[in-house]
Amino acid sequence: MVKTGTLQEAMLHQARTHELLEQAKSCAYAYADTVFDRRVFPSDEAIRALDVLDEPLPETPGDPAQILTLLHECGSPATVAQTGGRYFGFVNGSSLPAALAAKWLSDVWDQNAALFVISPVTARLETVCEKWLVDLLNLPAGTAAGFVSGTSTATLCGLAAGRNELLKRMGWDVNAKGLFGAPELRVVVSAQAHATVFKALALLGLGRERVETVPVDGQGRMMPGGLPALDDRCLVIAQAGNVHSGAFDPFEEIGGRARSAGSWVHIDGAFGLWAAASRTRKALMDGSGLADSWSVDAHKTLNVPYDCGIIFCRDRGALVAAMQASGSYIHFSDKRDGMLYTPEMSRRARVVELWAALKSLGREGVGELVDRLCGHAGRFAGRLREEGFRILNDVVFNQALAACDTPELTKGTLDNIQRSGECWCGGSVWNGEPVIRISVCSWATTPADVERSVSAFVQARGKAASAAENSGS
């Protein structure tokens, strides 16, 4: 325990001697040394050990070194090893070495990204990354970027900009008048739009009952023939990367019709927007430049540490108008002030690790990373098919959907996979059937990881089949 009278002195000593940082480095190294070979999902014993953390709030200050030791010894074994090569759940990316190291440095900086006068380095890095990303993803010149926590928030920003701009064109100022009495807007979405799209619509006062749903084909792609007649009151939401199949909507047809009608198009590209940087999958993004806003996660396909999402908006003024806050104490500059492009004022400088990822990979490296992830997904699906699993989607990007001969066997196999610790995949339902959802998102995944995981699938299926036979007898 640290005596309260000497707390500040103790903290200054810790800061100046680097003792805690050295201890944290040692713990981090110990974790990094094992993460590629350890269980992917923690054991039941490791999870039970977390009970020690459930205690009353301490009344007095504690010893930081002991606290860090407890966190490492108790917490590290109970983490999910998603930074390794055999985690295939929830489209969760890993952390590129350069990006992780930059984040460590950035954590010590502890910059607030709101304004240039608060953090000149953050403002400059945001300016650079905006320019790099617009070029890399082949977005229209002048497109603005806001750096947010993830695609959920980025989608909210893009739709807010679109909502406000469409109403502005009809003579209604949302910022001044709100939505009561506003002209009605229409919302057109895919029948398989992501849940975060509907969350954003609800937060923006554009609830489910006004949504016009467009049917999809067998891969989850929006069918242009099912689009309603569009007009200048429409928010149209397409997706780059179906969360199940990885399929991409036909942007050229959708965007062409929308632009002719004066509609606003937003593309939800949480993991798929990076296809634009690929050498082999670039065609999936044909026509995406016809959109007005785009959302994407850097912490998925690009493998930047959590949390790092980006909202892109063709009309810089529309994004600023939707996001900007003002006050006499806020000192805007003639440089980039990041809070103009995001809902938050105070936020961490997540652009630091994004810049490091892009700088370390370059255009060629980003393309190679995307292609490698997609190649592993195709290899995974092919090997499972050889082992008698059914692959239910066309593997066009980094997603594969696997199933066994019966729904019960699929469920049992998935349960055994998740318990095994060999790899980890999520489950879902696709066209009414339970499936095993494989998302290849880690830079660290190797062909050997794929083979090891395929073996885990086969063993898990065998175990599930044996259990079913025994229960039947």
C-alpha cells in the first residue's frame, strides 16, 4: 500500500525511473512469446481465475507493481489469442508489429486528437493518412476522413451527413430545427444489411418502419432489379463485404441509379473496403467511387490495434456540418482540427498506429496483406471441402461458411472447435441453416495454421459424431 501523503511523490518516482514501464514491457514480452502457440480461447481454469478481480473498490491506494503483476498473472491467461494465427472469429484483426509499437509510444504521449492546438503531431498525421487512404482506396479527390472508434460510429457519421445534406437540399436545417416537422426521407437497404446500420438509423431518428428492403441473391448481394424507384429523398446503403459470405453489392448499378436520382449512397465496408487496395480483388469495388460516404475499420483487414475506424465523405462540408461543435473556448486553427470530422471532441490519437501501419506496409504491402488473407480463406475452404465439409458461399474475400451433413452435427462440431483451444470460429445462421463462420483476418496466419485448424475441424466433427451415436444408442 502507498501512503496517501506520499502518493504524488511515489507516482513521480515511478514516472522518472521507468520501473512500471519496464515491468509492463517484461509482461508484454512474456505474452508475445507465447501467443502464437498457446490456446486460442482460454481454459475454464483461466476464466475461473478472474474471480480474484471481483472485489470491493479499495479504500486506499495500492502498489502499482503488485497491481500490474496481478493483471498479467490473472488477466493474460484469460485473453483470447486473436493476435495469433488461428483466431477466425468475428472478423477481428491482429496487430501489425509496427502499428503495435507505435501505439505503445502513442500511449505514453497520451494525446487528445480534438484540435491542432492540443496535438499538432496528431493533426499532421491525420492529414497525411487522409491523403494516403483516399489515394489507396481510390476514393474521389478531396474526400474527407474522420478517425473514429470503428465502423459502427463511422456509419452513424456517414448517414448523419447524408440525412442532413438531403434535408438541406429541401430547405430544412436539421442542426437548427431538428427533425420534428422535417420532410420525410426514405431509407433503402439490403435485406442483409449489418445490424450496425439499423442501430445507426435508430439513433438518427430513421427507424426500421421507414426502411425499404432490397432482396439479395444467394450470396447476399443486393439485386439492383429489386431497387425501388429512387429519388432525392433517399439514403441508399450498400455493403462491401457481407458479414457472412463476404460478398460485395454491385456498386456500379446501384451508384449509377442513385446519382441520377440525387440520392445519397453510403457503403458499409467494415472489412471489405480494403479490397480496393488489393491486386486480385480490386474489381469487387468497381463503381464504389459513385458513393457519397464510406465506412471502414482499420482494426480488421489492415490489422491496426483496436479501436480504429474511419468515415470517408465525398462532401467535406456535409461531414463537418453534421459533426461540428462550437464554443468560445474552442480554438480552431488554419490546420486540421480533427473534431470537425467526428462526433467526439476528446478522443485518443488512434491515427498514430494507423499511420505506422500504412508507412510500414506501403501500397504494395497493403495489397499483399489483403491478398494473403483472402488466399488463406480460399485454402481453408478448399481443404475443408476435401475433408467432406460443405462450403456454402463463394469465397470471394476473407469469409468462408462451413457446415456438416446435418444441423446437429454442425452445432456439435462448432462447440468442440471452440472448446479445443486449437482455433476459434464463430457460429451463425445462413439461409436458415446453422453454419461455422470462418473469418481470416490476421497477418500472422500461415498455411501451417490453416492446416492445423482444418485438422481441428476434422477431429471436432469426429468427436461430435461419436457423441451423437452414443446418445442415440
